[in-house]
Amino acid sequence: MDNNSERAEIILKDHRKSIDRLDAILIYTLGERFSHTKAVGKLKAEHNLPPSDPLREEEQIKRLSQLAIEADLDPKFAKKFLSFIVEEVILHHKQQQN
């Protein structure tokens, strides 16, 4: 291997190490987020509140779209990602009400 290839391999390895670390952060962050949403679901079930809050969801989408722009991330992707999470949260809340 020449110097350029060796350098590219080192850079690639560093990027992959960062990606692995960030993936772990995402998973642990989602775990923490879901522990809070489960607590919210329990509270909603105890007080007979609806499992979803469309106004809150709309506000979150706007807020996260702005954060995505600031983070140089496609806001459409951020919206899809949040929508996926919210669907899962609502599912959990409905299960807690049964």
C-alpha cells in the first residue's frame, strides 16, 4: 500500500470510530427519551388523557425542523425521524391505557 492509501485507511478508521460512538449516543439518548415518554404515558393513562397530543407534535416538528437547519441536516429527514418516534410513543401510550 502506498502512503496515500495508508493515510486514507487511517482517516476511514477514525471516521468509523466516530460513527460508532455517535450511534451509541443515539441509542442511549433514545433509551432515555423513551423512559420519559413512558412516564408521560403512565401519567396520561392514570388521568384518562388522550395518548396523542397533535398540537404538541406540530410544535415539536417545527422546533426540530429549525434545529435540523441549524445542524445542517435535511429538515424533511428530521420530520420523518420525529414522526417515526412519535408513532412509537403513541403506540406505547395506547398500550399503557389498555
